[in-house]
Amino acid sequence: MRSAQGTFFLWLAAPPGFSSQQFAELLLHEVHVLVAPGSGFGQGGEGFIRISLTAGDSALLYALDRIAALHLFARNA
């Protein structure tokens, strides 16, 4: 039997200063993107959010653009 080679979820680290719950709530209230806080998946999930990849590509790109518009993540030069 082959092991799984993929998943339907993307794990994204929360920006500094945010718990996974705080970041998930910010995304919902500020940019209307619903994600799952990683803390709901056990202690190792704290500090991350989980994004479902089951929506269409255009919907996912639109949601990621709205998250990026918050400018909470540093860009590498």
C-alpha cells in the first residue's frame, strides 16, 4: 500500500504576536476568510491556521490575496 502523497489542506504560520485563534478571528472579521485555527488540531497546531484547498483555484487565490493585503507577513528581498 502506498502512503499518501498529498493533502487537501494548507498550514500557514500565524504572524508574530498572534495565536492561531486570534489570527483566524482577524481573518474572518477583517477580510472575510474562514480558516481553522491550528489549536483545534492539538498542541502542535498552535501558531498555525489550516486552509482548506477544496475550493476552486480562483476562490483560493482571491482569499490568499485578501490575507496578503493585511501586510502581516514580512517579505524576503
